[in-house]
Amino acid sequence: MAASGKSFLADAGYGEQELDANSALMELDKGLRSGKLGEQCEAVVRFPRLFQKYPFPILINSAFLKLADVFRVGNNFLRLCVLKVTQQSEKHLEKILNVDEFVKRVFSVIHSNDPVARAITLRMLGSMASIIPERKNAHHSIRQSLDSHDNVEVEAAIFAAANFSAQSKDFAVGICNKISEMIQGLATPVDLKLKLIPILQHMHHDASLASSSRQLLQQLVTSYPSTKMVIVTLHTFTLLAASSLVDIPKQIQLLLQYLKNDPRKAVKRLAIQDLRLLANKTPHTWSRENIQALCESALNTPYDSLKMGMLSVLSTLSGTIAIKQYFSSAPGAAATTARSFDLVKLAQECCYHNNRGIAAHGVRILTNISASCQEKDLLPLEQDAGFGLEALLVLCSQDDSPGAQATLKITLTCMVKLVKCRPHLSQSVVESLLAQLHSAQDNARILMCHCLAAIAMQLPVLADGMLGDLMDLYKLIGQSATDKKQELLVSLATVIFVSSQKALSTEIKTVIKQQLENASNGWTAYRIARQASRMGNHDMARELYQSLLTQVASEHFYFWLNSLKEFSQAEQCLAGLQEESSSSALSCIAEALKSYHKGIASLTAASTPLNPLSFQCGFVKLRIDLLQAFSQLICTCNSLKTSPPPAIATTIAMTSGNDLQRCGRISNQALTLSLQMKHSMEEFRNLATRYGDLYQSSFDADSATLRNVELQQQSCLLISHAIEALILDPESASFQEYSSNGTAHVESEYERRMMSVFNHVLEEVESLNRKYAPVSYLASNTCLCNAVIALLKVPLSFQRYFFQKLQSTSIKLALSPSPRNPAEPIAVQNNQQLALKVEGVVQHGSKPGLFRKIQSVCLNVSSVLQSKSGQDYKIPLDNMTNEMEQRVEPHNDYFSTQFLLNFVILGTHNITVESSVIDSNGIVWKTGPKTTIFVKSLEDPYSQQVRLQQQQQQGPAPAQQQQQRTAYSRF
């Protein structure tokens, strides 16, 4: 594989990638042709890696045909290896182009005398069921093999029957009676019946088939009361109901009946497991009676393990719509108090249980009830939830076992949720967390710090009260350099940054730096600096980045840290802005721009082909342009101070007929300044558009980063609106579309401060516009300068996506026809259409779909004429360009579509294919990539021949006419 050349991720043309793929396939083909069994097996098992690296149909089709040949002529061990490769590469099966040939080579082994070979073939067919669901020869072979006397072959036939039943309605209808006869037949062994029953879960293709399967399962569950039989039958029952949807309420009742009446623990556990599955899938189908029956079973059971299982189902339901249905009074029934409900009694009883898991589910139920139900008689439950959470916190924070840590995570999550919906409980929750922080284990301390940071972000009022305890604990952390101590240093520093909403005091900086020098490594210092940049503490971040510059071994890392240091230095310059002082603001912005320009140079040097840092560069360039626009606006405002009062300017404007000249000493100066203001407004709108483009290109960014970009965009729109409302067009300026929604939930302190500035500036602009008409030039200047200074005084937050990419999604496109050399054009006759096939593969990182998932891919194809050849005919504009768009839904991360393109005009055309993605919410993201190929449109031979004949016939006539014109022109 080392000879396979460049990586698929390299920025090369599709022709080169295909060549690399072919060389890799040829190398594996050598292994398949080897006479040694070991080398053959090694070559077979390396195919999944090849599919992952080159996931396009041309290679996958060739590779699977080669594997089918190995399956046809090899021994059973090789066949088993091919089977495993096929099962691992299931999502690539639909890319096989020659399905008939592939199936033909595999199916030939079904006629072997060896039952093991037939069994492997059946499993191979079952694994391919998604691409051959209606192959009658495969259906027939499976039915025949179910009657085999060889157990291995029968088990393989059962596997294949299950897979085909899931894919094919015809097969499911045809095999249902056969499966039913085998299950009910006395000759069928019990262990075989246990393997046959799960096939019935796939009989959901229509209502009659599902109903007949359900009746059969009902008979089985009563006819065969053994534990294994009941467990398998009930679970199949549940999966069938979950797929067919119509029988879910009946299934819930059946499971609750077994949970209540069947004395066997194994059956009860299975019932609880299936109830949890239905609670997750369809919580809206649970009636009040169902929840009541489950509560009664939990109250009456003496077994802790069963009680914990039932409580897990109830805690799942308590976070859904089912809890509102439970507490809503039935029509005609008398309203009951909250504490008389069995669910509340159960939760209160379990809150202080000696089993941690049961107690955790109890407080979770109480927390969910407090969060979702706002009725007055349910308010006392919030105190019960708070006391239960504090008790669990004390219990779990002293224990370092995995079970205690899992329970502590549930407890802390419930604390954050309770504080969010009941802010008046926040003080007691924070006090209990701080009290336990000193005596807790390190693992628990880390989790508790995360919880404190989340609460402080939601309720900044509590933040100042935390600082003293946090700093005491920070000083007490020992000199140990263990991983847990390092993690604790980062977590504590994060809470300190969140708690000190303004600038960090000198004492806090000294303590943090001293601990970092004593007990930390460079990675810990970098993580703390990163958190400081996210929270807007740029002074602290700059010092830490500076100290790390000499501790990295790579020049890319050095340039990265140096750029972060310069950005922090630039933002620190802006922290020294003074209100109502435009001269100091200009000098601060100039200093910040110097540092930003140094930083962007370092950031560009830190980028690599595999990590181009495109978002970081785009974000910083926009910040630089925004600062320059602010500086230009302040300069323009200063120039306006030399303008005359509005009345004189209005007279000049009326005399000259230009409404924009209201603000000038003489008409020329007024026009210049007004045009500068108009240019400034357009520049801010252009910046807002560019921020919008950056937002749309950041598909993998977390929500906090996207919100940060959105706030920058809103600040640009705000300033452009203020310029329009105060100076350019006060009469038509509208305040409705810019009014911020105060009810929106604010996630961070940075957002809270930015929204506060937005509201203040809007109120000031609106009040000026209403009080004075036209607005005084001095008031408008002061208002604009103050707005700029107020926006810059909020420390910029560098969010997570600037440092860390948790989700990674990319699209690779392949066009056919595609030239060997990307610079060569594809030849097409002008009377024909080019069928352009676009194939693509969606590639994911380690956490696919973490923030958002791809619903469909939007492909846009456009062509532009680059150079003409031949005569310049008059052709309609529609025929000169191609503009097409198609949306395709990826299946198993693969999509394919075709475009028909016209090239009537002779010459070279440039075809651009650009992809964008649409997420599950319908939002379009311009992720790219953009691929370009060239097409040369040639005249078809027949038209060329006709044209040449016409030219030969008409050739002498124009010459004679020209001679006549020349003779007449003499007179």
C-alpha cells in the first residue's frame, strides 16, 4: 500500500486519485492471485480499508468482482474472509455496478455438495439482501435450505431469511407461513424455534401481515411458557409493534401485565427493557393508566434491581410529554394534590434510598416534574428535589468508583436543569457545591467545576460569590502533576474566568500563574489560555501564550501560538478604550490593528494543506476589516464636527437639490462627507454579508461559535442602521426589524453584554430620532462614536471552533466524463448534449452528526463560455450558459445524479460544479467543494460540410458586388 501514492484527501485532480486507486487495487490483486493461502487472506482482509480510502463506484465494483471470483474458486476459509469483508462494507454494496455478474459468481457456490460452503453462500446472500431483495433464485434457495438436515446450513438460512424479510415484502409474505409451520411443528427442536421466532419482527410491511404475525406470537407466548421462549417471543412482539406502530398501546399493556404477574425475574427484566425501548421511541402513546400501573409495580417490588429498572423507565417518561398527561386530571374526576400521586410518592421514597442508582432516578423524576409542570400544587416538589440532590452530592463526591461518578453526573445535570427553571433555588445549590468542593475526590471536583461554570453562565449574579472559595481551593491543589490534577487545574481556572466577569485582578493572575509554574505541563497551560480567550480575559491569555512560545517543537505550532498571542494583545489594546473620547479610540484601534496584522501573518504561516485554518483566517480578516471600518467611521464623524448647524445645511441642500447635502459647510464639503457616510454604511452592510457567508460555511461549528459570528454580523447591521437613521435617511428608518428579542435565552456572558449594548444603542438612536427632527449633527456624531466604543469595549470571545473541531464533515466529488489531465478539455459536438454524472461521498470524522446532520446535498452546475472559435452567430442568451440545480439525499454517505448540458456555441466552456448541504432543519450550508472541468464545443461534421459548401457557392458573388460598388463609387 505504500506505493499507492498521495492520500485521497490531497488536493489533486480526480484523474490522479483514480490512478492511485487503481495502483492500490492492482497491488491487492497480486495478493489474491498468490499461490499462498496466507497472502490471499491478507489481501482479502485489506479490502475494507481500500473502500474507506477510495469510496467511489468504479473501484468498488472492480474490487467486489475480484472478491466474488475468490469466493467462487477459493476454499471455505477464503469464502469466510470474503463474507466478513462484505459484512463490514455493507454501506458500499449499492455502489456495485455489475450486480448481476457479482451475484452470478457468488450464487454458483450454492450448488456445492459441501453444506458449509452452501451455508457461507447463504450468509453472503443475506448480507447482500439490500441490493438483491427481489431475486427469486435467492428466495428459493433460502426456502430449500430451511429444510436441510445440516444445522449449520439451517442457521445460515435463518440468517438470510431474516435479512430478506426486512428488505422484501414479497419474500416476507411468502416465508411467513413456512416459518409459522416450522415454529409450530413438533419435529422442530426448541433451540431452532428460538432462532426462527425473531424473523417475525420483520413482518411489518402491511397491516394484515403484522396482524397474522402478532396472532402467532400470542399463541406462542401462551403455548410455550418456558422462560427462554417467553423472553424471545415477548421481545420479538415488542420489536414488531415498534415497527408497525399501531399495536404499541396493546404491547405496553401486555408487558406491564407480565411485569406485574409473572414471578420470574428474567421475564420481568425483559419486560422492563422493552418498556424502556417503547418509552424512548413513543412516549406519547403511554396513557395515565400505564404510568400508574408501572408506579404500583415499582412500589410493591422488593428487589432493588427491578425497582431501578422501573424507575429508569419512569425517569425517561418524566422528561417527555407523558408526564403532562399523567398530571392532567381526568374529565369528571376530582383534582388531587401533587403529593397524592403514586409517581411523586415513589420518587420521594427513592430520593434517599441506600442504592445510589435508585436515588439518582428518584431525584431525576422530581427535577423533571418541577421543570415541566408549573402548577402551584407541584411547587413544593422543587424543595424535595433540591434536598435529594444535595444528599446525593454529598454521597457521591466522596466516592471515586465508576458507579458513583455516573450517579454524580446525573445529579449535577439535574442541578443545572433545576437552577435553570427555578432560579430562586440557585443560591442554595451553589453553596452546597462550594461546600463539597474542598472535601471531594479529584474526579468529582472536575465534574462539580463544570456544573458551577454552567450555573454561573446562566446566572452571572452568583458568580462573584464563588471567587473566594475557588481561589482558596486553587491555592490548596498540591504539587502533584497527575492527569487528574491537570484536569482539575483547567476546570477550576474555567470557573474562575466565568466568575470574574470583568477583568481579572492582579492577585488572581498571580495565583494562577504560580500554580501553573509549580504543577502544570505546557498542555495544561495552553488549555487554560484557550479558556481565557473564550471568556474574554485576553491579558491573562497573552501572558500564557507568550510563556508557551519556546516550549513547542514544530514551527507551525510556534506560529499558531504567536498568532494567538498577537490577537490577545490586540484585544487587550481595545480594553483601554474610554467613553466619549474619539481620539483615544482611534489610537487604540490603530494599536490593535498593528497586532492583528502581525497575528494574521503568523496564522497564515501556521496553516498546512491538511489543516488550512480557513475559519480562523476568515474570522480574523473580518475582525481586521471591522476595526478598520470603525476607525473610518470615527474619522468621518470627526470631520462632520466642522459642518454647520442643520438649518444652514438644509438650506444649502434645498438650493442645490441634493438631499444628502444637509451636513456640510459648503455644498461640496457636505456632499463629500455625506458620500463618506453612505460609503461607510455600505461597508458595514458588506461586512454583515461576509459574516453571513462565514456562518454558512461553518457547518461543523458548535452553536456557541455560530452565535458569536451572528453577534458580529448584528453589530455591523446595527451601525449601518444607526448611520441611516441619524444622518442619511431619518424619515424612512424603521426600528421594528432591528428590535432584539429580549425573551431569547442568553447562553454566555459575552452574548449578554453584546445584547445589552445593542439594546442601549437602539434606544438612544430611536430617542434621538423622535426628539429632534432633523437630528443635531453634534448629537448624531456623539451617538455613533459612543456606539462604536461600546461595541469595542466588550472583550471579543474566541469560541471553541476557533481552537477545536469536534465534528468533521467533508464532501468529495467525482465527475464523469473526466479528462486524464485536468487542464485538457472534453470534446463535445455542438448538436449533442453532454451527460455529466456527478458522484459524491460524504466523509465524517470520529463524531459524525454531533451538532447537525446532512439531510440532502444541493448540487449547482453552471457553465461559462471562456473563448469562442469560429464565426460569431447571433444565438439566444439562454443557449449561452447552463444553470442547473439538483438536490439529492445521500444513502450510506453516497450520492449520485446526472445533468444534461447544452454547448451550442463553439469554443471552450468552463463547467463549475459546486455542492452545498442542507441539514435536518432545512438550513443551507455552503460547505463546498467546488470542482471545475473544461469542455470544448466542436462543430458537428455534417453542419461543417454544409457550411463549407455554402461558402464555396456564395464565394464569387460578394467579390462581383464589391467591384460594382467600387465602379459606382467613382461617380
